[in-house]
Amino acid sequence: MTFRKRLVDIILGFLICICLLVPLGILALLVRFTSGGPVLYWSERVGRDNKIFRMPKFRSMPIGTPEIATHLMNSHGATLTPMGSFLRESSLDELPQLWS
């Protein structure tokens, strides 16, 4: 039973990744053309056992923006790229995390 469940998990995960490939590709191109920098931003987070891990996100801010929490910025809307505000509002900037 465990083997079948694992096999179904792997097949479904593979199919979902294939289905998300086209939307991720389109978003990556849009981010690339509007931000002028790398498509992905690697955010450092604290994980299990207090180990730091790097989490990918689509870039929503220009290169050189201070690395502080968005809610602590004076006007975080002004620092977002044109595509970045859409990504943040729709939470699509989080999609690359599925790949990890």
C-alpha cells in the first residue's frame, strides 16, 4: 500500500509540474523584461532545527532595494517593479517555491 501511495504522489507531482511549466515560463519572461535583473530572488529563511535555507521567489523589486521587510519600508509600492505589484497582489511571486 505504501509503495502505491508513493507512486501516485510521484506521478501527480510530475503532472502538476508539467502543467505549471508554461505559466512559470511566461511569468519568468515577464519578470525578466520588466525588472532587468535575474528572474529569481533567493530569500534566506530559518527552517527546521534553525538551519538557514534559501527560498526562490520571482523578483518583484529592482536590484539594489534594501533587504528589509516590506512592511518596514516607507513606501514599498514605489520600490516594486511594474510586474512586481501584480505578482505580489496575486501571490504568484511564490510559485517557484513549489519547485523546491
